[in-house]
Amino acid sequence: MNKLEITKWLKETDASKLAELYEKANKIRFENVGDDVHLRGLIEISNCCCRTCGYCGISAINSKLTRYRMKREEIIECARKAVTLSYGTVVLQAGEDPGLDGKWIADIIREIKDKTPLAVTLSLGERSNEEFQLWKDAGADRYLLRFETSDETLFRKIHPPAPGQGYTNRIEILKTLKKIGYEAGSGVMIGIPGQTYETLANDILTFKELDLDMIGVGPYLPHPETPLGEEMSAGLKGENQVPNIEEMVYKVIALTRIAAPESNIPSTTALATINKATGRELGLNRGANIVMPNLTPVEYRKYYEIYPSKACIYETAEECHGCLSGRIASINRTVGKGTGSRNR
Ligand code: SAM
């Protein structure tokens, strides 16, 4: 599909045409990645952050948030739980936290790789190339870094530089990660103020161009303690502005599956937050093949508040696992075994 066709689909409102799009995406999903849904256990290891991203509730701007950083033993314990629950992957995610020492992270990666069969995915923000290399050498398999939007002007608006540094380009960082040998994952938020249909079509084409292992797309959910959240309180403006609504998320999941048939696409927690009853299942039936159950200890979860009313913040790891496995079975899909890498 070219940019014009993708843009047309993003603007489509006819329910029967959209049903055809979803059917096509679901068929392509089945033909390329099968019926398995891979579970990737998410460990939110720190909510400390030095960045001031305009959209994110854990940004340094939010002075009201209680901050935490998990201890090494707690992280290892979560990884052990992932093995008990038969997950193939753990994702270590955090704010961009300079307090997470590069060598300390490398030691944790090494310990998880030594003691478990898990694939290790990192999602720790923009770090130095030396640290990316150190973590790869320690055994990390994948790195997730959403480029958030392919519109450079909009990216600079919503993603100011780290203190004392210049603007960064996440698309270039993703290329570096791939060169180092990571399976690279990325994605965007849908409906950020200033995001047009053309921008979002470009995002989807960029996914394809980058040949990503994983592509995560979810709705932008305004957080009241952020600049973008305040801007949103006046409502989204302009006829070319993408709305942050549920249907738009399904369209983007489906179009992403069509553009990148073999990639891993999660049905995200942000989607489950706007439709707690059936969002996960609808995402899986419209192109997605991954879910990310939360392994973060319950006492920390409420503080990883990137947006309000986040789904799954009160369940234990076991409850989260039971709920998601039930949802997967209810749509006649199977829980995948192994690490679920794209080149499996
Ligand atoms: N610090 C790392 C980074 O920036 O890549 C990882 C953590 S960051 C919180 C993970 C992702 O959360 C971001 O890439 C962004 O897309 C998403 N996110 C943050 N705030 C959000 C919001 N208000 N609504 C929806 N998604 C949000």
C-alpha cells in the first residue's frame, strides 16, 4: 500500500469496508505468524526519568509522582516468575534513568541469561552506544524504542533533549541498535496533538522501511500532569488531526500487519485501557500476535503511571497471567512457546 492508500484507510468510516480491512489483516497475521500469541513479561524496573517528554506521566516534569527503582534481587525474582509462568521473554523497561548504571544492568542481563532460558528485551530509552554494546555483549536480545512519530518537528516538540544535550533522532538510534545486533522494536502513539493522517501514514511506511522485529502501537492517553495533557484538555483541533480513539488503533494495527506481515505486533495495555472488556481480543483479531503481561511487583505498579487509569495495575503476576491466557483461549488462539523471535 502506498501513502495515499494508507491515508484513505485511516480516514475510512464505513463499517463494512473496515470489517474487510480487519479480515484481511487477520488472514495475513495467520499466514505469517500463525495462531500463537507470545507472552512477553514486562518488568517496570524504574520510574525515575531525566527526560521531559510532553506526553509521559513519569517524565521529570511530574513532581507529584512517587519514584522507585527496583533492587537487583527483585528484578531476578520477577524473571524467575516469568519462567514459572512459561513466558519466553522478559522486557526490562524504565524511564530514562541515569541512576540505572550501565554495568549494573549488564550484570542483571548476564544473571538472567545464565539462570534462565529467557530472551531479554530492554526498553530503557536513549542510552550511549557503548552501553547498547555492553548490554548486547552481556546477552540482551532485543531493544524497544518507539520513535513516537516520524514527523521531526512534532517529535522535537513532544520530546525535548536530555539536560545539557541536543535533539536526538530515534530512527537513527534504531538503525544503530540493529547494526549492534539487536532485534529492534519500535512504535508510535496514536492521536497525539499535531499528528496528522499523513504523518501517521508515514509512520506505518517507516515501520516497513526499518524492518522491525516488533511494532507497538497504542492510543495516546493524556496525563493531566504533562504539557500535552493540558493541551488536550482544550480538545484536539484541525480536520487533519488524528483522533486518539479506539477504532483508529485497530486501523493502525491492521495496516501495520499488512505493511509488515512478519513482525510481532502487541495488543497493548494502552488499548486495553480504553476498552477493558474486549480491547485486547479485538487487537489480536485485527493483526496483533503478542501480549505483555505485567510482572512488576504490585507495590510498584501504580507508580509506573505513564497515563491514568492504566489497565492491570492491581493484579498480581499470576492473576494477570490467568486473565490474559483466558482471553487468548476465548478467541481460539494458542499461547506461543519459546522466545517468539521473528526469525523463530
Ligand atoms: N523511557 C523509555 C522510552 O522512552 O523509550 C521506555 C519507557 S516509555 C514510558 C514507554 C512508552 O510509553 C513510550 O515510548 C510511549 O510511546 C508510551 N507512553 C508514554 N506516555 C504515554 C501516554 N500518555 N499515552 C500512551 N502511551 C504513552
